[in-house]
Amino acid sequence: MANLIKCKACGYVTKEGTVKDVCPACGVPAKMFEPYTDPVSEKRRTILGLHVHPIMVHFPQAFSITLLLLAVLSYVSSPPIKESLFVSIQVISFLLPYFIILSLLSGLFDGKIRFRKLTTPFLKRKIIIGLIFLNIAFILAFIAFSGRLAVSPIREYFILLTIAEVACSALLGWIGGHLMEAKFPG
């Protein structure tokens, strides 16, 4: 394992010899680096370094925002474009629950590797919000395939649910951001 150094100012960790004049993260002089010993085993660090869960969560986040934008655009679009938007909404609504399931599974795996248990307060919140996110996604898919998406007030309900999806997504990201560098040693 390579020798590591850590920026005293911002906590950025890198291999010794990779920093030139300044910290690439915060820009302080290179003299602000000190030797660092990683408290996480190399095997766990390798798994965590794949960033599977942080990568997986971007799909449902992007899909939720896209659904909201497409639904809003359907109000101002001409009929032929509106039909294309509804087809796009159907496709994304169909895929969204699957990507949320993959994100939930990768999150459970990440939580188990990172904290060795899934019962920490933040992880419990993430699991509950993730399940709410998934249930709303199933409702959105049902509405998208009901054939009534163009009907008022169904489209308004759809938009409200996509706003709830975006809120769940943002909340999950906010909690996840607080957990990025947290992990048990060993």
C-alpha cells in the first residue's frame, strides 16, 4: 500500500508524491500536507472506492427531475410533441422503480460495508425515504400507463408526485453527503 498524505486544511487524502505546489482540492500550499494512515482496511477501501452506490443514485435523481420537466412541458407543447412527451414519460416512469431498487440494494451493501450494520439513525432514515421514493415511483408508473395522463386533474397529481420524488431524491442526497467520509475503521 502506498504512503498517504492528508491536507491539514481540508482533509483531502492522496498518495505521497502526487501533490505538486498546492492541494488540488482546496489550493493551500503543499507544506500543509502531513503523513496519513488510513484506518480502513485495504479490502474495504477498495470496495468503497468503487463508489457503486453514489453512482447508482444519480439515475433515479435524474429520472425524477426529468419526469417533472416533461410533465410541465406537456402543458405548453403542441399536440404531436405532447404525445412524444407522454411516451417519454411512460418510458422513464417504467424504468424509475428499477433504478430505485438498484440504488436501494447498492445503498444497503454500501451501508453494511461502511458501518457493518444498517441500523444507524441516518441509514434508517435513508431506508425509509428510499422506500417512500420507490412507492411513489410505482404510483407514477401506474399513472403514466393508465392512459389518463393528459386528463386534468390526473396530470396535476402526476406533477405533485414528481415534486415529491425530487424532494425524496434531494433529501437522500443531503443525508448521503453527510455520510460520504464516515466509516468504521478496520
